[in-house]
Amino acid sequence: MADNGFLSGLIMEGTRFEGKLIFKNKMRIDGEFSGEIVSEDQLIVGKKACVEGSIKCGQMVVMGEVRGHITECSHLQIQENGKVYGDIRVGILEIKPGAIFDGKCAMISDYRTEKTKAGKS
């Protein structure tokens, strides 16, 4: 997964955010988030983070905990000690040893084609 090092936003440890989060570039959550996340770019869920709700993003790295559905993601990476509880729909799925995934997984065979079709509906 490419990393340009640039963060467009950060929810720091000790911060709780509720609502709808829309961002471009790269967003990192180290605190708590509850609601809906929408982006075509990268979401990073830090080691102490807890995210609840529905997520649609381009790429996602989970080092903390996610509870909810990942409705669309081209590349999901669950790191060691990362936890995902909920159903996911992804193009590429990486689960590192020590990670937890509890839910249903639908693999998108051709992510770009699926995304184009969805936009025309």
C-alpha cells in the first residue's frame, strides 16, 4: 500500500468524534469515532483507536478496532493486533498473523469496474 506520508486529518487519542467524516488524501484516527466515513483515499485506524459505523474508502489500514460494515474498500489491511468486527466488501484483503476478523467478506473481483458501474446507477 503506497504511503505518501501526508496526513490531511487526525483524530487524536483522547478525542471522540460522532457524525459523518468526508476527507481527501490520508486520514488517521487514534481516538474514537462513531458514524459514517466516506473517502476515495486512505484511512488509518491507529493502535488505540475505536471506530464504529459504516466505512467507504479507497485503502484502509487497521491497527486498532473497527466495529461496523466496510461497504467498499479497494485494499484493506488488518495489522497484527488489529480487529475488524463486521461485514466487508473489498478488492484486496490482507490479514496479518495476530489480527482478528469476525464477519462476512465479499471480494470485489474487479474493483474499478464495480466502482464505475455503481457510479452510473
